Amino acid sequence: MTQRFDTDLHSEYLRADLFFSMGQPVEAARLLEPLLAAEPGNEAALELLARAYFGSAQLQRAEDALRRLVDLAPANGWARRALARTLERQSRHDDAVAHHRVADALGAG
């Protein structure tokens, strides 16, 4: 007999964070995608997903996640800086300038 357990979303986030911390960003992203489908406004999960995509060189996906995060939290300096760096890694330096400026104004490191 197979017993089914429902996994709560917070536990999935913690598992994804653990995978990311262990250097497995692809696995972290795999766990976070359904979590964000269930909770599209979850800023912490969206940030971790962007980091996982960036860490696995999925730069277009990282950009998409970071743009969603900036839309949800325009004053998030980390998201602005990360978006700028993601654009730079795609050789889109001109597009990155505005996000660097906003990050600087927000005091992001």
C-alpha cells in the first residue's frame, strides 16, 4: 500500500534552498517552479528561483524571474542589481545601466 503525503509549500522552499546551498541550482529550480505556480507572489521563492537560474547559467530564465521580482518589489535593490548583472552576462550592458542606477539609489551593494 502506498501512502501519499501532501508536501507543504514552505517545506518545498526549504528543500530548494538546501539544494541551492549544496551547489545544485537545477534541482532547486525544479522544486521552486511548481511552488511559484501555486504562489506567484512569493518574493522569497522568486528570488531563490532567479538565483538558481543564474547559478545554472539559464540567463533568460533568470532575467524573467528577476523582472517578475522587480515588478512585485520595485524597491528591492538586490533584485535590481541581480537583474543588471544578468543583463550584463548576456552582453546587454546598455539595458543594465538603468537597473544599476536604481540599485545604487536604493543602496544595494
